[in-house]
Amino acid sequence: MTEGTDFLYPFIEGGEQDAAGLLADLATSAAAKGAISAHLQAVTLADRDAVMTTLAQAMAQRFSAGGRLFVFGNGGSATDAAGIVALFRTPPWGRALRARSLVADHAVLTALGNDVGFELVFSRQLIAYAQEGDMALGLSTSGNSTNLLSAFAEARRRGLLTLGLAGSDGGQMAASSDVEHCLVVPSSSVHRIQETQTAMAFELWSRVQSLV
Amino acid sequence: MQLDDADQSVQSDTAGRLVGHLPEDLASASMTLARRFSSHATLWCWSPRWPQHAEHVAVEFVHPVIVGKRALPAVAVSDADPITVLRTLVEAGDVLLVVATAMTTEVAAVLQRAPAWGIETIWLGSGPRPRFGLADHLLWFDDLGDEAAANGTFVLAYHVLWELTHVCFEHPGLLAQPMADEACADGTCLTCADEGRVAEVVELHGPFTLVRSGGETEEVDTTLVEPIAPGDLILVHAGVALSRLDAERV
């Protein structure tokens, strides 16, 4: 410890003046996270390859028959849902397909959340919008979001194709008979799960495009 | 150094998704963000074509997925006229993160105003690089096109930006130090150098005009550049507006 009042300012000590050292550590960490993300994506896509082929065929059939895709999730997954909808609806190439986000309308979301409870914000929208022949895609990193589980139950009752993107061990979504196809990203990091979920949705979209 | 990221132990022989300059650029942008947040800045997030990315970044900082990490002020701007909204809301020292390709024409019009508002800018994108200097930090995927916005690549970039920013908070001493661009001992920073400063016209008062530059308002002589209107960008030197900055192509 140095003299005087230096003890009040620990950053004056050697390590904390080393901004260049921290920047180098941060860059190394960034590269490592990029490699981990790429590895997880490659492994997961390879492992789910057959399921995604089956799914893409089922989705393409429904789209071709006039079916619509409803996508939903909470928080970051809500924004990922919006991204998937944009990909299907305003694609960089190929056919524009009928997809809608259940997190897009603030009035509907807050009305349902306030009046009937947040666990029903997606299922009540499906009651209003969905028809047999449509599709429901929900994203959750834990697989345990109650509003997704209730939406999948409602979707199943109405004859929708149900597809879940989950993480970790898949949680209740993986165990639920209401989720016909649950694609699980085997990671415990919410960030890495979301990155691979988005990559899987992109791959799925790409395969659907080749079939419609 | 490590976040509570359980997958840190995963060994990987796969080529990474963050290559080239990206790791260093992410490190530098994270340090900037952490320093600005430490000085009570707000992070503004805007993506003209992909508003969901701006919203994802904002929710990431406001509601961290890792328990115990600080909630930080980040706001997604989704309005049709972002310039009017940002002009009203941003304060000097804030940071603006833009997610867009260089081909998105309205981005330059927003970024050009950053020096007038006194904010720092980070631009995340893919494809051909924008002109040097338009943003303070570029997080750029040169080898990818628009698919980077849809296949999880941008998501990875801003996740890592969030993760590294929180690592920086574990080094408060480094956050308190002046930023490189604030040091002007060598007399070459814009404030001290013999160069014009970008200013945005706020209000006209005869020959003198109220402008905003570096986030501060001041009166300057605009007789050389008239006619002008509120919102115009001008270059000011020693209290005199020398020229107009026209909307620029990227």
C-alpha cells in the first residue's frame, strides 16, 4: 500500500492503469466467444438436420395451402421473433410468406397483460387470429416461459403446427406434448442460445424457401 | 475477466464468427460504452431497417440476463423521423449505436450530427465499409451481406458488446481515466486544432445564430453561409460559420 491517500484510489495502483492490457484481454475474450458461438451453431445445426428437413416440408405445405406463421417470445426472444417474421415476410430473396409477430402490437399486449394476465398474452391472440392450417413458433431460452406454454396448448387445440426453439435442457417445452417439434440449443448461456436459435430459424427459412 | 458464462470451458476448433479487426474493435467500443455509462450516459439504439436489433440491444442493457449485473439506460428509437427524436432526447456524452449496412442512405444524415450533439457513435453493419470517420467505432462484418442481420451474426456482436462492457465495470479505475480522444496534450484534437467544428442550427437571431456544437449551445455569426434554417449543419471556426455541410453520401 502506498502512502497518504492513495489507498482511496486503488486505480492508481499498477494493474488498474493498464488499459491496453484490459483491451487485449477483452479482444481475446471476444474472439473466444465468437468461436464458441460458431461451434455451438455448427454442432446444433448438424444434430437437428433431419428434424429441420421434416419441419421445412411441413411448413412449406402449410404456407402453400394458405397457412400463416405466428411467432412469439419474451424480451430478447421477442425481438428475435420480430426478426424471424421480417425474414419470412420481407425476405432478402425468394417468396414473401405470411408471418406475423404476436409481440408487435403494444395495445393488444398491454390490454391482455393488464386484463387477463401476462401468461395469456399470446394464447388469447391465437384465439382471436389462428385457424387450423396455421403455424405457431415460440422462442424461449429456458423452455419454461408460461405464456409460451399456454400459447402452444391453445395452438394445439386449434390444429396449428407447433414449433418451439428452446435452450439448456429444453425445459417444459421439450417435455410438452403441445410442442410437436422442439429444437433445443444445448447451452447454458442465454446469449449463445439466442445466437444459435436465430441461426436455426434462418436455416429453416432457407429450406422452406427452397420448397415453396 | 470472465463473466459467469458457463460455456467458456467449451473447446472449439471451429473458425470463429468474430475475426479480423472485430475482437479489437469490440474491445474498444465496450471500453467506450463502460466509460460513458460510468459518466451517466444513455445508450441510444437505432436500426432503420431492422428495428428489432435496436430493441434487442436496449433490452439487453436494461434487463441483464445475468443476475447481479447492473441495469443500464439504453433506449431503442423506432420513430419514422429519428433525427427529430434524437435531437430532442440526446445529451452530450451519450452514445448512439446504429445497426445498418453502409447502403442504408439515411444513416449518414444522422451520424453527421453526432459532433454537434456531442455524442459518440458505434456503427454495426456488414458488406462494403462506410467512409472512414462517419462513426467513432465500426463493428463491421466485411465478408457478409444482409444475411448477417438475419442469421444471428449481429446478435452475437451486440451480445459480446454487452458482455465485454460489463467486464470493464470490474475495472473502475480504468473507467475513471480520461479517454484517448479527450487528451489534447499534443494539440491535435479537434477542439484545440485550427479546424472547424460541426454545429447544428437551433434558432435564427438576425446575423447571429444559436447553434449546438459538442452538445453545447452558442451564438455564431452566420452571415457567410445564409440562407440557413434550423436543423442545418454548418462548420464553425472562432465564432464564425464558414461553410454549410450538405447531406452527404456514405
